[in-house]
Amino acid sequence: MNPINSRGGRRSNAGRKPGPATRVVRLPVPLADIARRMNERGFRAGDVNAFLDVEARTAQTVPLMSTTASCGFPSPADDYMDGPLDFNELIVTNPPATFAVRVAGESMTGAGIFPGDIAVVDRSRAPVNGCIVLACLDGEFTIKRYQLRADGISLQAENPAFPSLDIGEGQELEIWGVVSRSIRML
């Protein structure tokens, strides 16, 4: 056998396996990791747990006092306690479609959402005019007020120092969910 003729050409089991068509796309690393997990685990629309690292935990409750606490003049405290308060029930209405994201930036301070806050996002809620959404615009996540206008969609900042984002032709917009709560850590 001539060694020159045994090189090159097709080899058995070489190259990519046949499958769905692919294309190279540049994504921010966190988004690429999510896409990789979606591909590995499979994905059903609305089931965030299928691709995010979310684990179910047992319910934990804390006592809830039946009295209110005055922020003005002090009032005598009652010894009466109301039923237990489960923060999961208070914050999450649809667990399979809910996840949280830490807020960065100051464009939503007018709506009471500050850097370092945790936004609770519900993927099962459809965006309506005036609600606050987590959107992926051209591959980057942003939290803004969703505005439907006659000429299209606008993502409005709640801080006059930041411009609103008018969605133009050719831009990719995906609404990941409606922000249902914002949690501030003091």
C-alpha cells in the first residue's frame, strides 16, 4: 500500500454527525450557557425550570403579626400573632414559570427598581401596555416598561437620564416575562 494514497479524503466516523442545521451566533456567555442547557435538557415553552438551575425547596414560613407597624409615632405592640406567612406564596403565583434576576443599572429607579434589587419574573403572564418586563433586545437583557404604540413597541426607561428604546425593523426583541415583584436587600 502506498502511504501517499492512504492520506486525505473521507474517513469513517469523521466530521459532524448529521442533525438539524446550525449556524454560528455570538451570544453573551450567560445567554450561551442558558442556550446550551436548553439544548441538553430539552425545553417546553413556559417551563423555566427546564433550563435554569432552579431547585424546589420545602416551604418555610415565618410568623406574621396581625398588627401593623407605624412608621410615624410608635404604637403599642399587640401580643396577637396572625397565621404563618410563606414568602413563596406571597411572591410567586406560578412556580413553574417564575424565576428571579438581579437588577443592574439605574434606568428603572423611577419605578422603584434599584441596582442590586431582585426582580421576580413571571413567564406565564403576557405583557400588556404599561407593565414592566424582562426583555432580551438584540441578545442583551433589559428591564423596562412595555409600551404599545401605533407605530410599534417601545421599552421605556423610568429615569429621565436614560432614553426609551424604540424597537425598529431588524431588531430582535423577545419578552422573557413580566416583572411581578421587586425585592430590595437592605
